[in-house]
Amino acid sequence: MSEYGLQVKNNSGDLIIDSKYKNFALYESGSVNLPGRTRTTITFATATAQNIVVALKPDTAGYVSIIAYTTSGGNYTGFILCSDANTTVYWKAYIAHYTSVSNPHGLLVYDSAGVLVYDSGRSYFNISSIQTGISVAGIQLYEVYTTITHTESSPYYVLSPIGFWIAGTVSPPHIYYWYIGIKQVDSTHCRVGWNLLYDASTPTNQSKGWNPSYDLFILK
């Protein structure tokens, strides 16, 4: 908590603005139609050196996963999505803070070093609720998931971390690549489950990956 300056809280007593801390602000947004089982790269209009958080609003057709961020010369240039089905996803990218003022009018909050931490002309990362410790069993099985209920209607989501698994057989020859993803069920339910990215007749006896517990940020 700041020892000086402005503090703003909501009706629940949650701290919304504090002149000591920076807030994630909307950087870019858009939508994309994803083909099934193919990686799709989203490129920002302007690269940035600041840390990026991307929120997704998937539809009901398929699971969607962010599997990587793209960089060039130390700047973030975009991110890579995949889905197990043809689907449409909306996205919003947030950066840690802007240093420039969006508009000469409105409320501006600076920290003790004179760095801009809040600008009323920006749209900020707004968390409705957080679901922690989500477990998804059956790492080698397709369409295994955990269903999440939330009060926010048709929100954007941030899922972290993104687990993965590679498995297959030698006879018959086959290999599968999965990532943990998110899928909309309806306006107040979503699923966290396995997103099949790759399925081919390649022999392998591997069965390995990473399947931790997951946290889901539900945004307003």
C-alpha cells in the first residue's frame, strides 16, 4: 500500500488504484478464426519491450491455447495460438504500463519517481474472480476436462500455466501432441482441458510432458 498519494477501492474494499503500483493497460485487441490443429501466429501492430499478458474469449467450437509468445530484438511481436477445431477467438493484450498520456484530460496518477501508473483514458486489466488449483486428469486422453462456473457473463480468460503432453505408440505407429486449453460452454461456464494440436502416423514410445495445477483469471 502506498504511503502517500491516491488510493481507490471498490465497494468490496479491494484496492483498485494505488499510486505505488502500475496497472496492466490494454495494448491491442482483435479476433481471429483458427483452423483446427494448426498453429496460428498473431502479430501486434506495434512491438513492445514491456511484458505482455494476453486474455482470450473462445467460443464453444474448440479448445484454444496460447503456446508461445514471439519476440524480435528483445521486443514482444505477438503470440501463437492453437485449437483442436475450427473456431473463433477474441483476444486482448495488456502491457505493464504506458509511459505516455492517452489524453490531456482526465485522471493521471504518478508514483514517487514520477512514473505514470494510472491513466483514466486507458482500459485496464479488471479481474472478476480467480479459480486456483484446477486439476485436469487423464493426460493421455482426448476430451478430458474440468468445468468451471463463474458469475461474470461471457468474460475473457487468462489461463496459467499451459501444460503439454506427448504420447504415442510404435505399433500401430502414432503420435499425439496436447496442450492445456480453454473452451466456452456457455456464458457462465468454461472448460479447462486437453487441446489436441497434432495427430499423425509416426511411431513413438514416448509418454511425457507437464501437467501441473492451473489458475484461471476471469476478467470483467
